[in-house]
Amino acid sequence: MNIYVANIPFKATEAELRGLFEEFGEVSSAKIILDKFTQRSRGFGFVEMDDAAAAQQAISSLNGADFMGKALVVNEARPRTDAPRGGGNRGGGGFNRNFNRDRY
């Protein structure tokens, strides 16, 4: 089961996150997501556990639990979709067809 973990302290390491979940069973992987430009933690990550019962126990026990001074948000990760994410042009920044009107 893939588990989404939010509100991870920026100073936490993947090994510390793994250790937290290993109290409930075997952890396949633990990954803290990094900003692609600064390479600093974005404050969330994913933990994979093969045993669904152990994963559910970890979710129940760790959601809202204190980890390095912050209350974790832990739940089952939703499947990734291929739909485009938000962002892009938010208006006002495109080609201005009136830009050269007064010059000619």
C-alpha cells in the first residue's frame, strides 16, 4: 500500500521517516519529495508497505501524531492521474495585440 504523509518537518530524513513506519511493519520504501530547483524538502512524502493490515495500522496510529514537533497528516495515497495539473497561463501575461497600436 502506498501511504501519503504530509506536514513532514523540513529537517527530517528519509531514514527517520522509514524508522517511524517500521514500528508497524516492513517498509518497502520511504521517499520525501524534494523541490526540483532548491533540492529542499517540500514537506510531504510517500511510504510503501507491502502488508495492507500493517499499513492501515500505521495510518490510524500516525495520523495526527507528533513527529519532530509537527502533527503528521497520514492517509492512503490516491492513484496518480494523467490529467494536467493546474498552473499555466493565469491571464494577463500573453500577447498584447494593442502594444504597437500607437507606434504606427
